[in-house]
Amino acid sequence: MVFIDNEGVTDPHYNLALEEYALRNFSADTDYLLFYINEPSIIIGRNQNTLEEINQKYIQEQGIHVVRRVSGGGAVYHDLGNLNFSFITNHDNKSLHNFKKFTAPVIKVLKRFGVEAELIGRNDILIDGKKVSGTAQFTTGKRMFSHGTLLLNTDLNEVAKALQVKMSKIQSKGHKSVRSRVANISDFLDEHLTIEAFRTLILEGLYADDTNFKTYKFTDADREGIAKLKAERYDDWHWNYGRSPKFNIQRTKRFPIGEIDLRIFVEKGHITEFTIFGDFFGKTSVDELAAKLIGLPYEERAIKDTLQAINLTEYFGAIDSDDFINMVYGDDELETINSN
């Protein structure tokens, strides 16, 4: 086993790029172990609808990263109190979906701390019935990684706030996260451990079972390759948001000028249909306004920039533009229509 030292980087965009780069480019003759710790971030599963999983307003206010990973499963919250591990190996049918194989070494080390951890269900590590780790896998067909979280001292209040879905009634075909009862490993330890000390103890415990453990150092070519993948995939809005499955939104709100009912269809992160109904009075057909929004990414800045440049009173009468913008993309309660 070779340990990949990520050199203390806490940027989740970089760390996910590093993980994928190592999977696709490092020697297939060797198994690798990668540890990384991320700044506050929500890591979205490959097949999920990003907007359905996050509290968009809150994460923007708090500067929380949102990054989609290549593996499936549900959205998870990372912060500096969470240790992420990734075992990179050759693909084989016995290892695929065999989470026990890759969690067993971690559970063994936890038990050395006096913590009675166990793998429960498909892919979760539990202590005393509470989830402290979730795992997922990804395979290229030749190589695969099995990665997971270890919640040492994560701010669980932030988990609830960041993953609280304000747009709770969006309907889509995305895979939705199952909210589980979670706990921190520190709750079950007799002594306080920093995340760095915890990382060292886990690594030493894994080293103790493998005398051939070595540490990998990056080459200049590695650094260039990781930076390129980060820029092309993990920094890209279309990957993190636009790849979301298609979904429909209905938003209805009564203003002093009358009721406005919006029907928005989003596919690959972009507005493909936008229809406006209501009992308001306006000078200009709202179809003209809708046409200006079709094709935009369903993203706050793009919508706000477009609508702020438009005189909305022409379409609705005396309406506050910020109120309408918040209705199109904001925290107002949603009503739903069927997804396609």
C-alpha cells in the first residue's frame, strides 16, 4: 500500500480532483491510500439534483463549497472536523460493492481506541446505533476507489443547516439523500483528539498492518494534471450544478398587483421552459419576459443580472423587482408539478 500525501490542502475542489487523477493515472501495480480534510463543503453524489440537496442561500452566506463527486450516493457535509479516506485499487467484481473489505481496516483501528464501530447496512459505519461514516465507490472498469468519511468532530448543527432543502418541493429524478442519525467519533473517545492527531493515529494503525507502506510524492506532471482536472471538472458550474437531472418547479405568490404563478422546467441546469400565469395586469405580454429567461443557467447570479436589467412593471404593474427575483430563485415555499 502506498500513502498519498495531499500536503495538507483543504480545498475540496482540489482534493476530489487529486483523487480522480490518482485513480486514472497512478500505477495499476500498486494500491493507494489517500486521506484529505476539506473546508466546509457539501459534496454532491454523481446522480443527484444539487439544488434539491442544499440550502442555497445559507451556503452562499457562509461561503460553503458545493462540489459534485464522481461516485454515487447521497450528499454529505464536510468540514475541518471530518477525515476523508480513499482506497484506490484495481477493479474486481469481488471488491465492487464490497464495502466491508475497505471499511474493515478502519473499523479495526477504531476498535484499538476502544470504540466499538461496526459496518451496518450497505455502507455505513455506526457506533452505538449512530452513523459516524458513510462510504461510496467509483470504478473506471480497470481501477476503482472506495472512499468514505470519518466524522471526528464535525459541526453537526452546520450539517442540518447546509443540507436543509429550502427548495424542498422540487421534483426530479435525482437520487435523494437519506437523512440519518449521525454522531461524532469524539463523543465515544475518552480523550480529546485534534483532526490531525486522529489522522496520524488512523494512518499509524493502518501502517501497523502493512510493513510495506510507503509515501507517494507528487511530480511536476502530477501537479499539472491535478490542476487541469480541477479546472475542467471540479471548478466548473456545469459539473457541480448543471449536471443535475431535469426537474420542474411551480412557484405561486400573491402580490398587491395580483397572483403570479410560475412554471419552470430545468434540464442540465438550464431553463428550457418558463411560463407565467396569474390575474395581474400588465402592458406587455409576459411571454416576451419568459423568452428572455429561457436558456439561462438556473443560477441566482444569471437570473438576477437578467431580471434587474428589465422593467418588470411593463409586465406586471407596480411590482418590486427583488420580490419577483426571489420568487424565481429564492427561499419562498414551492409548490410542485410532476417531473418528467
